[in-house]
Amino acid sequence: MGGAERGGPGRAGRLVSGIAVALGAVLFLGGFAWAALVYKPYTVPTDSMAPTIARGARVLAQRIDGDDVRRGDVVVFHDKVWGDMAMVKRVVGVGGDTVACCDRRGRMTINGTPVEEPYLHGDGPASGAFGPVSSGFSATVPKGELFLLGDHRADSVDSRSHLGKDQGAIPRDAVSARVDAVLWPAGDLGVLSRPAAFDALPGGTSRPGPVRLLAIAVVVGAALILGGAAYGPLARLLTRRTASRGSSDGTGKAVAPHG
């Protein structure tokens, strides 16, 4: 009987198992390390970004420079005029844009171009989604600044509340991160989609960071670690069952003497 049969998996099997565990550890730990460098978690305390991001949701935001921000991005920023805390809103206008509400169909316009916003809470601006803060407005965004609104327009304190100074805009360098994904609640888990409404405007929209690649690395790494670790016990169990099956067939049974 060979060594592989007596002691479980052979040398080649043990080698493959070890490589799988080692590679899995690199992917799993490397994915988390990379994520820690690129991303930062935040908790959204209000429902001003509902339904895109619910109150109390845990999000993953990519650390970016304010110059990388595009229309449609959901960003994390800190501005003393808005309050002494990190806030999360959607960028709808950049320097030079004229943002106004609303056209005959109740849509927000940017430089006169109506923008469809399917991510809004409720049925859209025409049904009061812009709320009591400002039923109508027009603001020209200063160069190097951003105009931000919440997706729950009827319950969001945003650029409309600060129109008296700098047209309600904030400087680009006030932005510290861009929200790429929702981690919690589990039902909302996923990468935030980029709104197509802003694609046709100059500058277009941004693209998500490496969050999908990181998630794949972590999941594949975990699978390799578990699979590699399970190989030895499973191979030994299979060997014992094979040996037991051979004995039951009479191959390992002693022959009784005849009188």
C-alpha cells in the first residue's frame, strides 16, 4: 500500500493545498490592506440622501482629490459654513454652471438643459420633491466650487439653504471622498450607480474606484483559503472510505480454514 493511501493526500496534493492557502491569504489580506488605503467607511446620520442611501447606512467612500469630482458624484465633505461635521450630498453643478429649478415638467436644469433624476425620493420635483427649502431657485456656481443637493429634496439641507453666500456652493477642496458603495444595511449592499443624466454634459461623470476588484479579491481569497485548508481532511476521508469499501468487497478479508 502506497504512502498516499496510508497517510492521506500525497505530496502533490499537499503542495497544491499549500499554494492555494498561500495565494488565498495574499488576496484576502491584500484586498483588505488595499481597501484601507483607498477607502474610508462612513455612517450617514440622516435620510437626506434617501432612497440612494438610507439613514444610518454604512458606506464606503474612496479618498479622492476635489479636482476629481464630477457631476452626479455622491461626495463626503466638510465645510464650516454647513456645520462642524462630515456631510454626504450629490454634486449637481460645478464651476461655471447655472443650476435652476424647475422647468415645466418639474426637472432641474443645468445651463438650461433639463436633467432626469431617477434616483430622487418620491415622484420628482413636480410633486414637491424640492420641498419647503426652496420651491424654485437659480444659482451660478463660482469657479472651483461645487453645488450640492440631497436626493431626498424635501428633507435635505443643502446648497439651496446657503444661496446668499457663494451661491450655496462649497470649494472643491472641502471634498475628502466619493461614495462608491453601500455596505449596510445588507439589503442595500452594492456599488452606487453613476447617473446617466450627467453623461452628456461637459466633463461627463466619474467611474467607480476599484471597489469591485477589491471585493472579488477578498471573496476569491477566502474561497482559496477554505478550499486549501479543507483539501487534506477531505482527501484523508476519501482514502479511508476507499479502503473500507475494499475490505467490504473481500479484498482485505482473511480466509477461514476448511476442516
